[in-house]
Amino acid sequence: MKYFIYFLMISAFVLLGYNATLLNLDDLFAKDSSIALAGILACLCVIVLMLILLMSRAIKEKYESE
């Protein structure tokens, strides 16, 4: 499960980079830029959620070992 979480995080970083190349800074609310902006926000949400999941699993393991 740990490797799957890392795979999801790496995939989110790759998609974040791809969406950043599609972003037009001159017109952020154009059709393509708004889709890229939504993709960037989704990738950031996935990264944050996976970090929370990893930390909670580490806390759980530490709690159960005591």
C-alpha cells in the first residue's frame, strides 16, 4: 500500500507539471487555462491527502507498537 501511495504522489506531481505547461498566465480564465488550473488544484489536493494518509499510518504504527 505504501508504494501505491508513492505512485499516486509521483503521478500527481507529473500531472501537476503537465498542467502547469498548459496554463496561460496572460488569461487565467480562458477555457484551456481554467481546465489546467482545475487540474493543478486537483493534483495539489491528491498530494495533500496522500501526505495526510502517510502520516496517519505512521502514527497508527507508532501507537500500536507501544
